[in-house]
Amino acid sequence: MANGWHRVSNYPLSYKLSWLPRFLKPSLGGDRNGFAAPAATLMVPGPTQTVRLAFIGDLSAVANRRVPECDPAIAALLASADLVVGNCESPIVERPSAVAGTRLGTHHAMSERFLADSLAAVGIARDSLVLSLANNHVLDQGVAGFDETVAALKRLGIRTIGTAAGGPVQHQAAGSLTIGFAAFTLWRNADEAEFRARISMAGDPAEWPLGILADVDLLCAVPHWDWEFRHFPRPATRALARRLAGRGVRLIAGHHAHVVQPLERIGDALVAYGLGDFLGTAFARQPWPGRIGSILVVDVRTDAAARGKIAAYKLHFFMRLAKAGHEQLVPVEALKEELLKRKVTERLSAIFSG
């Protein structure tokens, strides 16, 4: 989430002023035109040779430091993926250096034990996980906290993307495929020079090196973009998606909005503007629209005729229910409270009505 009060952040004033109102009441306003992509598309019959990618939203532990509960259906879905990709929204430290900010929720932090136990609870194997560090909170616990985060993820055997040292496009294996990940953030909560030295802010595809498609089967962008708590992305965000698609990106899975946003097809590129949060929030009493999350599952072809092409995709929606100091991840269709289930279903219909 945005730390709009930080003196060296790069948020415009209008954004800072709107943060709390939009957190309390996520907006359905904005341009709804052109989002014609459905929440799922399947090939019938489907190809037999595919690799499965699963994209999850922001992962943090600010107000919920106990390991989550997870519905078996969600755990099974995540376990079925060859590669799971998410955003590591909280630095991984044993003792936060920004003590007051961490208690208030303006600074993020989670322990290595919390992350390891949470991944086990939700069915994600560490060796199948790739986490982006390209987000505004990654330096919330200072440079030392960033170094501790990198070391912790290495100990856990979790691959990372989005660091300045890795370059604008970083290669990761997914089954028999090589995926090129362009992970970057447009937002920062720290000094610009200090931040850019460690985290990719390479959001302009025109500045990427030539030949980025030479050794990859699929080029995927993982941007930390747009404005928070708005279900429909801003025109500037959609314009950037078009530029990314024009550069050869065929799959975009965005973060930072903290609410679910629609899908769009741009030529043969699939854009998921915002997946919502996967785990964690700054405040334990977060309003219900911000507790809707999604998992984007994409099956990618590995056969010689169409290697790297998207065969099928589906958004799986769930709720992060607050339960006695921890979160409970439940598929929307399995919600027991009828009023909540109806409100969530109506909200999703408004977002994906295109």
C-alpha cells in the first residue's frame, strides 16, 4: 500500500489525498470501455502439452502475523502450477528497524518463519515460486532490511525478479519453457537514488535492450502500477499496457491497486491489470471490497507448433476473511454468509461485465 506521507515518495498530491477515502470505499468509477476479455477462456479440446503458470497478488503481513487458513480447493489449485508468481510486498526481517511505522501499518515487515509457514499453508512449494521485489514497500525497513530480504529468500530457495541487478528482463524456467519476466515498479517510498540502485523502475519498454525476445518462449510483465483501491485502471496505465504489448509482452499481471481489476486483450496479449491482495493488509478491519482477491491461472503451450502461446486462462476469485488475528482464504463460491456472497458476486459482475 502507498505510504503517501513519506517525504521522498513519488506520489502526486491528489493521489495522497485520495488514499484514505478510496481505502475506506474502493471505487467502481473510471473508464469501463474496452474490457472485453472474459474472466476465463478455454480451448476445446485443449492442447495436451502445456505448462501452468499461476499469478497471485500482493503478499504481506502487516496486520495479520499469524499463518492463514486456506480452503483445500485454493491450495490444490496453487499446487497444480508449474510456476507461481507473486509480489513480495513486505521486507523479510526478524526485527523491524522502522518500529513505529510498522506498528501503524505504514511500513511493512514479515518474518522468514511467517512466509515459510504461510506458503506451506496455501500449497505453494518454495522451488516453484518466483517473487517480485519491485514494489514501493521493499525498502520500508531500510537498505539493511532489503539485504536481509534477499538473503532470506535465497535461504528459502525462492527465486526473485524485479531487482536492478537482474536487469529489466530476467529469465526463469517453468517446466520446459523459459519465461522472460519484466518486473518493475512505478512507485517508491524511499530516496530515488537509493531505490533505483536496488529495484527495477524500468517501466518504459522503449528503453529495454534489443533482442529481449531472443531466448524466451514467453515475455511476461509484472508491473507495480496504477492507483490504489480503484477497480478500473487509469488511462495512463492502459496506455502503458499497450506499449508493453507492442514490445512483445504477451502476458501482464499487475499489482499495487489492492483490489481486483478487469482483464483486457490487446492483440494476442492478455492483461490482468490488478489481482488484488493475496495475503495481508495494513489494517485488520479492511473493508470487504479490498478483501476480494484473484488467482490468474494460465496454461501455456509447449508443442513445437505454438510454443509459448497462451492456450487457456482463468481467474479464480476468493475472499480473505478476517478470523481471530489471522486470515482465512475462501473461494467466493464457497462463502457461507449469503449477504457477503451476494455483495461480492455483484461487485465482480460490475468489474467483469464487459
